[in-house]
Amino acid sequence: MSDLYDRITGERGAFERLLARLPGFSGYLDNKARRAADRMVRDYVADQVSERINRFVRIEKSLLDAGGLSYMSKTSDVKARMQLYHDRVKAAAPGYSGFFAEIKIGPEQLESLYMFDELQIRFADQFQSGLDDLEQAVAGGSGIDEALASLDRMAVEANEAFSKREDMITGLGTRS
């Protein structure tokens, strides 16, 4: 994640580079860049999950079109959990609070949040793998229940992990 941060700080304009030379102001700019990087990471994860949801909808449609109406409730539940995860990632507060916000997270803690957000990217990858399994199960006509159950567990785990991210932010913010 530090590559992303380095890229953002490296793309500063002349005015920002000038202000960064002022005593005390560079920390403000670094924090602004970290907030931007945090937002970019979460947008990326949300976009990846959105693509997975769209793929799930296509697989679901082919399953239902092939006479698998008995799976409608299960597919609806999985889709809802994946959508909840997407929405939480997309709408989450930045991992670094603003200058005047009540919760302050320093650069060291933010680095921990970046590592946590990397885990969120892995969930998007796991969804992709789970969708591969579901697609094969639908095409072969067997193992559909197991593939749906696996995707459902992934979505539950992703939501639980994201709750821990929120806990991490508020827990870190109370430390002095």
C-alpha cells in the first residue's frame, strides 16, 4: 500500500510542494494524501466487489433459467450479503480522520489500516474464486448447494472483517 501513498505524494503540484516546506504544514499535506490513498483503496475494493456481484447475477440468471428456481432464496441471500459488504466498503469513513475530527489516527495506525484493507482485496479475490466454483457447478448440474454455501460464508466473513476495521478505527482513535 505504500506504493500507492508514494504515488499520490509524488504527484503533488508545485503549490503543494511549496506549502510542504512550511513548518508544520507538510504533516497536514501527508495526512491529506493518506486520506486520498485510503479512499482510493476502498473505491478499488468496492469496484471489484461490484464486478463480482454483477457476475453472480449473471450466474444466478443462468441457474434460474435452467430450472433452478429452488435456489432462488439461497442466491438472494448470498447476493444480499455481498451487496451489504460492497455498500459498507463504499460508504465507510476514511481510515484517517480529518484535522478537527474527534477520532485521530496517526500514520503508524493508518499503516495498520492499509494492511487490513489489503485483506479486503483478498476477499474480492476469494469471491472471484467462489464464483468460478459456482459457475462450474451450475454448468455441471451438481455441487450448487456447496458452492452457494461457500460464497455465503465468504460474504459473512467479509462483513465480519469489515466490522473489525470499523472497531480498529474507533479503538485506535481512543489511544493517546
